[in-house]
Amino acid sequence: MLGTFLIGRRARWAGVATLFCCAALLVADAAHAARHRASHAAKHRASHAATPALDAQAIDNAQFSAPAGKGRARAPSAATIVKEEILLDRADFSPGEIDGVAGSNDQKALAAFQQANGLKPTGRLDAETWTRLTATSSEPALMEYEIQPGDVKGPFNKTIPQSFEKKAELKTLNYTSPRELLAAKFHVAPALLTRLNPKASFETAGTKIVVPNVARKPSHDRVAEVVVDKSALTVRALDANGKLISFYPASVGSADRPSPSGTWHVRSVVENPTYHYSPKLKFKGVKTKKPFDIAAGPLNPVGSTWIGLGDDYGIHGTPDPQSIGRTQSHGCVHLTNWDAQALAKMVHRGTKVEFIN
């Protein structure tokens, strides 16, 4: 049993006081995440000058065009990919972070949508899939949003340190900028948010920007079973009839620190969890011999939401949404913060969670 536990700032169910986490090597995870975030940000800064802005009208009006005759299929345009990602997200078939790139998370989400709609789950966009996808909503893919005072007032962290001891000195592990906050609010990569608004100041309340229209309709379906596919790096939510109602890309355990197998059940849901470190773990890189807490916040090691399955394992958010589906965790199941929040609203104490290989 690991000694690391979480204290819920807001527990959805009475009696939930402490939870355990699977993060036996979260110090290494944190260092990797910090390097990943820094590298990702550097690449975005370097590419902004060369990357053209995306026209909002082009995205809203985007259509899928099947190639004429036989031959190699033409790749969808960037505008079509963005619209596809937004529609998938809105339909609860999450592509992870909306980034305008037709990557593996997009393919998995599209295949899940196809399966749920009785289509061949190829993971490739075709005319019939596009028709079904665009029929899920008549709302525009993008919308205008006026930046609110709460979006810019903070508090923001200038940086998020790699060291757990340094993290413990912070009062909160919040976003590092209004742009990062707004990107998370609308499920979009910060770089794509900038491409959509190349001249906007994200620091000023009252500024009007264009954002993905990702407001998901409240689901009245109660999830009867959650299936974690460790090989596919996915999480599927099923109703009582076994129907697929929600899909999320995920990061799961590695060969050294595998996720559990078999059947588990949801024990608890905690929003804005606080991370507690026990010196009994003797994490590499942690020098202190005393226990300490890492404050709640969206960039906390377990993100903004914890769905507890056992003393050592859970499904939770992440401070590094662009890594989902592309890296391995140390046992737990990582989702984007917004996907973890969405799933948490649909499960209940006792919901079955099945891990498959």
C-alpha cells in the first residue's frame, strides 16, 4: 500500500475524508511533465510566427470532401479537423486536447463514435461519419467569448517547479496565465487558441475572443460500467444496457508500474484534491524526512478531480493535458481535467470499473 494520500477539498459523497494515490514515482512524473510543458511551450512560441491564423468562418463552414475516384484519400483540412474535434468533444467522445492535429487521440475518438453509431470503426473520417457527426448538433463549432474578470484576476503561478518540496511551498497550483486558464476552459491547446485569436490580449477582461463551443449537454445517463483499455489507452463509459455513451483518451500504467487488472468499483469522488506526501515512500529526489501537502489546483499532480477505486489507484486529472494518450502513468488512469470532471459527474459509489488488456 502506498503512503501517498489525498485530502478532498470538496468530497461529493459524505464520509470521504482521505484517499490514496498511485503515484509512487510522481516525482519523476512531475519532472517529466515540467520538461514536457516547457518543451511544448517553446515549440509553440517558435511556430507561432510561421503558423497561419485559422479563420473562424472557415471552421464553422468546413465540410468533408471525399476524394474523387479511387486513389489515396486526401487529408482533411485543418479547419475540418478542428470542427471534427469540437463536434466529437461536444458529443462526449473526447479527442483530448483540441489541437487541430489529426493524431491518435482523434482517431480513437472517431472510431468510438463510429462504433456507437453502428458504423465501421475505422477511425478515419468519411462521408457517412461526417454526416452523423454534424447531425449531433446544429450549434456553430466556434463561439465568441468575452473574457471575464475572473479569467484574469488569478492568482496565477509564475512557474510550476519540478521539486515536490518546492511545490509544497505554493499556496495553490494554479494556471500560469489567463491564456492557459482559457485554453483549459474550452478544451483547446493554448497554441490553437492563439491561432484562432492572433491579435487578442488574453490578459484583459472585456476582450472578445473566438473559442471552441464545447458546452456538453448535461447527461441524464448514469454510467453503469467504466472500461479501461490498457492497450488502447482509452476509457469508455457504458450505460446499463452496455451502450457506449462516453469516450476518453487516457494515459495508463507502464510495464514497471502497471495499472490494476480485473474488476474494481468507484469508492469516492473528490474535487480539487490536495496531495499528501509520506516520507515512508522515500521518493527519489525528495530529501525531506517530514510529510507535506501539495495544495489543490488544476496543476496539482493529480489535476482537478480524483475518482477513487482503491487505496492505491484512481482515475484522475492531469496538469499536462497534451500528454494524454501519449505517455504512460505509474499505475493510475490519467484523463484531461475536463474529461475527469465529466466522468466524475456520471459515476456513483459502486460503479463498476473493468480493466482490460
